[in-house]
Amino acid sequence: MTALRFSRHAVAAVLVGVLAGVSSGGSSRGAAAAETALLSGRVVSSTGGRLAGVPVRARRANSTIAVTVYTSGEGDYAFPEWSDLTPGSHSISIELPDFEAARREITLAAGTTAKADFTLRPRQPSIADATASEIVAALPGTDEQKHLLIQCDNCHSLQFALRTSRTKDEWTAIIRRMAGERAVSRETPGTRAFGQKKYVEPLADYLASIRGPGSSNQLPFKLRPRPTAAASTRLVITEYDIPRAGQRDLNILRGDRRFVWPHDIGWGPDGNVVFGMGGGTVRFNPRTETFTPWASGSNMFGIDPAGKVWYLDKGLHALDMASGDVKHYAVPDGTDDDTYDMETDGKGRSIMNLWRLGRIGLFDPKSQQWTTYATPTPGSGPRRGEIDARGRVWMTLYWAGRVAMFDPDTHDIREYPINAGNKAYTPPFASPYSLSVDDKNQFVWTNDFNTGRIYRLDIKTGEPTEYLMPAPYEVRDLTVDESADRPTVWIPVYRPPSRMVKVQVR
């Protein structure tokens, strides 16, 4: 990620076009201010009750784009004139875990508002519909036990993890294999991560108690209510298909090479796109459509105002993309293992999210000074972040269900729960993974890894708004588009079915 602020919409549009082969024809609708909505309607239950917060998705025939809006408190929905919905034949659908799927085929015409009402019939939800948060909510056990268990969904679904009953010894062997022998042989008291020595036996005991020999293979779950507040329903989602996206599969393991797994990117001061990867850096120039690689870099990196890429790899390094030279800096041993993400600010300082330590690291290249600061919530897991226009660093606290703001000048740290009033390490066990700052509209956007929902934090008030996505997205990065007319964020959906997603607030 980078501290710099500039137009990202053009770069994002180029990437969407390259990945999805999206045609621009008919997608721009902002010029026709007097144009009416192409489609509207009402959604009610079979008993006549009006349903709020219901996602209504429209996909044009033979198109790679789908547009979704949400019903209001009165059960009404309408696709705004500026959305990417265009005239033509469309399939309009509603898919929810607690209602039977509904679908209608309809033809939309310019200058006319088509109507499509839906009556939804309830159905018994399936375990296949449940998120990790909804499964642990229904399981017996303490909050600490459940917090350890829900971490299994970082690599695969809980449905997959709990598909087979096992003895305590068998669960112990699996925990050690998943965490890695190096991790489980040491203590890391600064984190709540299950992959450390003190948690192996307690987690194995818990797993054996809920999924030991003779236990039922019918996992309980409790659906989380849809957000229905007015602010939560004023959203337009545009999804772009990408090649090799795959299909939803509860048994798929992370990184299956048959499919793409979009992760994250950064932007240089010249508008070029920078990709980080293990042992390398690649720059993409969207104007010339050329790539420039270097055999130096890492997945997580920062870019300073001079265009240097800062990254950790057995030390701190700075890659000069102009010359290709790499300069090396000494940092304390173990910094690589302890750091999940890093940012580089306008003063050239590197701020590191020390998620194994529950601390924030600050390195000043001028003074060569290295300092760390503890987050107010112990073991919080600082994960990914971004710098705002005032030079403050915003980051997710993955284990604690919070977003933090760190001021590198004053060293002040403030925390904000993404679920209002929620105590750390308690249900619904929110795990914000990544975030992006919208300086223009004064919002911070983040996601909950365990529910697939998106959150918007008001910087001025600290109040969060929760958004239900058309599907439970697994998100590992998101990027605000400050050049847009309305609050907009771009999301690469990581787990199949992968896609590029544009989220817009109405």
C-alpha cells in the first residue's frame, strides 16, 4: 500500500478491462440527469410483509457484469440512473439463505421504468449457506474457544475443517500441521493467533469436544440478520466477471492453482501499478501496457513520494524503480516474522503492523531509529492499513474486531470497533482484514473476514455502517476511488468465484 493520494479510477478501470474484457459501451450514464430508473419494484414475503435489506441482482444476457441494489425499509428497490444497468434483456434474481431463490427474465428499454415485484417464500437454511461467524455462534463453548476455532476459516471453510470426527490426538496433529512446527514450538504472547504453543492443547480439547468420535456430523449454525437500517441499504454493487474465477466450493483449499486468487496491488506516484510478490516487484504502465520486473520485493510493501518501494525480507530494503538499485537497512531480528503489512509515509518513515506482537513499529531512515508502540487492546493483531491525507496510519486489528488510527508524530493510537459497542474477542468475532481511507468523504472502509460483509467507519464520529454483499465475499484488499462522484470502493474478491467488485453509496 502507499501513502500517496491520486486518481485511482482510471487504473482500476484499466485493470477491470484487462481482466474481464469489459466493453465500455453503455456503461456511462451520468450525463443524462433527467433519465429515469430502468427498473424498480417491491419485495415481500409470502405472508405479505415487506422485506428490507434484500439484494436484487440484475445480469444482462451474454454480459460479464451484474448490478445489485437493496430494498429499503418499505421493501422497495430501484436501480439509479447512474448505475451500470443498461437497456436489454436481463435476468433479475434474489438469492438469500432463508428464502427460496427467485428469478425473473425481463427486457429493459431506455426512457421507461420496468417493474419487477417479488414474493419470497421462506425455506430452511442449509449449512452450505452459513459463514464461519454463523457456525461458531451456534456451537457450545467459551468465547476464547470459539475465537481460536474461527481462525480455521483463514485457509478453508469451517464446513471443510469439521467434516470428519477425530480424537484429541488426531486434532492435535492437524493443528500442528496447519500452524507449522516452528510456530507451535514457541510462545507469542502478543497475539491471539492459534498457531502457538499455549493454544495447541486447548484447541485440540475443544475440537474433540464438539467433533470427537461419535459426534454428529450435522453442524449447528445461526444466521446473522441482514442489516436493514437505511444507511445499510443505500448501496449499488457492480460485479465484473474475470477469467478462471471458479465456482463456490466449500471444500476448496486456498491457492488452488486451477483458479485466480486476486490479492492486492499498489500505485506509484507516476500512476503506474505496482505488484508485490515473494522475491519480486513488477510495475505495470497502463498507458503503454508494459511490465517492468525486478528480482527484489515482497507481497507487502510501501511506496514513498520518490517512488521507492520499501519492503521486508530478512531486513528492511528500498528498491529504487528508476535505477533498480536496492538499499538495505538494519531492523531488529524477527521483524519479518512479526510484520504483516507496512506503509511508508510522506516523510519516508516506514510504519509496520507487528501483528504477532500486538504493536506498531516505526522506522525513521533519517535517524535510523526503530520504535514500537502497543495497541490499547492486547493481542489485537494489527494486519493491513493505509495512510490518510493527514499522515495518520489506519489499520485493521484482525483478532480484536477493530480499526485503529496511529499518529506517527504524536504516537497516539485510537481504536474503533467495526460493530458498534462490541467487546474484543466476543461474538460475532469480527476479523477486519484490510482497509482503505476515503479522505474526500471522510470514511474508512474495511471488511469482516468471517462474515464476508463490508463496513464503513465515519472518521468524524467513529460510527460504523454494516453492508451485506450479494455473496459472502472473501476479501484481502480494497481500494477507495476518490475521483468518483460518490463514495466508491473497489474490491478484488479473493476466493472463488473470484471477481472485481465496485461498491458505490447512493
